[in-house]
Amino acid sequence: MPPRGPPGPRRGIASRRPLINGRRRWRLRLLLLWIVPAVVIVGAVLWYRLQLRYASTDNAYVKADKVLVSPEVDGYVARVLVSENERVVTGQPLLRLDEAALRIALDGARADLATARNEIASLRAQHAEKLAELDAARRDLGFAQRDALRQDELVGRQLVSQARADEAARALAVAQGRATVLQRDLAQLEVRLGGRPARRPGRPPQGAGGPRNSRPGRARSAARHTGGSARRHRHRQPPASAGDRLRAGNPALAIVADRGAWVEANFKETDLGKMRAGQPVEIEIDAYRGRRWRGSVESIAQATGAEFALLPAQNASGNWVKVVQRVPVRVAIQAGPDDPPLRAGMSAYVRVDTHPNLLPATSAAARQAAR
């Protein structure tokens, strides 16, 4: 049998194929055992970040302080001193009322005041007179009582006639009646005076048209704000114009603050389980696409918006349908000097980070597992 020669090239390639296939299977196993779980962990972390960690809503709007300016007296508008969207400061006049009607009302109020003072002086004089008469009537009553006792005693001794005793009794009754009438008159005078003049001096009545509410100095409405004179505001177009009649207490125009805005976000009640004051917030304003603001949860309302509705839901009726309620959340905005202006009523998108310290540790664990 002839000896076998060395193997050819085809036979060497065939002998290496099992080794190559084994390496491929080992790499595939490594991929399935380590890389795929790492991808799953990273995906789970991302899903948690988007679904569980953040609470978001687009039912959010920018809010700002608003002040309704109303006159303190009734009158006609003589001049509006500001224009629409004009910037105003504390103490700046906003509108002026016609002072002619106010001066007429002031003169009438002064005349009424003088009449009231004269009436009070007359009532005080009558009170003093009735008081003196009451003192005299009380003295007469004391004398009549003593005289009636004496006459009764003398009749018992048969020293005077019964007619004399009857006359003394009649005089006693007359004195008692006069004292009672004077006491009633004094009580009526004290009611009209508001008490005894010696203890509580009477004050002239001041009604809605009195001098206190008719001063021409109150015909000017000025901007007021407790934040100080340096704080500026903008006012909206006033509903009143020159010639309109305004009543005291009815709004004439509104002032809206251009600083210190916040966002009122109405979150679903199911999103409030892990929401706390102080958590970081990311804010997007629809008017400024691509720009984001940082903020924080300032406070969470103690009641849902439905509790303040004009017609609250009747949940005790038979037509009850469960609806997820919305709870207002106040979000403070960290605005910078270069940020665009935020106007009250702008729509916003709010996302609250309910676990700001949890994701970094989770990401580190995912990176460690991926290694």
C-alpha cells in the first residue's frame, strides 16, 4: 500500500471550519448573555425616565398679578391718563373724574352736615331741659309721697277730712305720671342722640353721599401696589372712556404685572402621588418654540378645580360617571434677564421631575452592567 502524502490545502481548510464555527457560537452566546440584557436595562431606564419619573401636562398657563382699579366715588370720567398696554408705576395717575358733580355733592353734603349739627344742638338743648324738668318732677314726687303719708296718718286720727287725703293721693298720682312721661321723653332724645350727651357725644350722620365720599381729591385714581414704587406694571385697555359714568367700587381698568409671573399647571390627580414642593420643573411656552425655562414646584392646591366651579358636579346623583380630576399646581419660574417676556394667559407645557436624585444612580448601574 503506497504511503500517504501530506494533506492538501482543501483538507486544511476543512479542518479549520469547526474552530471558526465554535468561535462564532461563543460570540453569539456572549451577545445574548451580556449585550442584550444591557440593552434591555438601558431601555427600561429610558422608559422609566419618560413614563414614571416625569409628570407632564399641557394644561398649563402663565399667570401674573392683576389689580382691578376702581374709583372710590361715583362720577363721570373726565379724562383717561393712560393708553392701552402702557407701562405704569406706583403712584402714577390713571384716570380723572369730573369734579363739578363732586363739588355740587360736596356742597350739598356740607349743607346736610350743618343741618345735622343744628339738629343735634337742638336735641341736646331739649335733653338738658327735659333733664331739669325730670329733677323738678322727682322733687315734687317726693313731696307728694310725704304729704300723702301725712294725710293718711291725720285721717286715721280724725284730724282732717277724707277729702284732704284724697286730694293728696291725687297729687301723688299726678307727680308720678309727670315723672314717667319725662323719663320716656329723655329716653327718646337719647336714642336720637346716640346715647347720653355727657357720655357719648352725638356725631353727625355720614351716608354714601357725605363729605367723606364726595371729596374732589378722590376723583383721581392712581396706580397702587404693595411691591414698592420700583415695580413696574402694564395695564390693559380700560373699559371706561371719557364721558362714561363710573360707580364706586366698579372696575374701571386692570393692571397686569410684567414681572413675577408663574405657571399654573393643572395635573391629573393620578400624577400627584410623588409630586412635592421644591421638585425641579421644565417649562416650554407655546409662543417661544424651542426655548425652555427652569422652575420648581411652589405649591399644590388643596382642592381640585371642580370644587371652585360655578356649578359643581353632583356626584351623589344616579348619573355619576368617574372622571379624572385636575389639581392646580403653582410653578415658580426662574427667569433670566435675557429671557423673552412672559405674558399672562400664555399656554405652556410643564414637566415635573418627581425623582431628581434617582436617575443618576440607575444610569451608573446600567453602565456597570453593560461592561
